[in-house]
Amino acid sequence: MMAALSQDRTGQDNPAGDIAWSVLDAANDLGDTVTVDACRRVIDANLRGVEPAPSDMAVVVAFFG
């Protein structure tokens, strides 16, 4: 699943960015600051066109798991 999330696409068209935005909304509602911070770093990396840190992606992907 992580391989599909780290495709070479930038902006919100990237699945990692889409997932991070969804998780960011949910984490904000729950007051989960650790996850919110990880989501923000993933979104930032996505918008800059670089790979997000694997540790941040692990937090994002595990949020709904």
C-alpha cells in the first residue's frame, strides 16, 4: 500500500496528499496533534513534489487502521 502512496505526482492529485488531507480533518476533530503534524509534513512534501518521510506516511496510513 505504501508504494502506491508514494507515486511521483505532485499537488492534491497524489494519493498520499488525498489521504493526508482526509486524515488531517479527522485528526483535527479528535485533537490528535501528533497525527496532525505528520499530515502537515506529508502535505507539504507533496506540494513541493518530494517524497514524504516514511515515518510520517506510516502515521498517516495507520490512522484509520
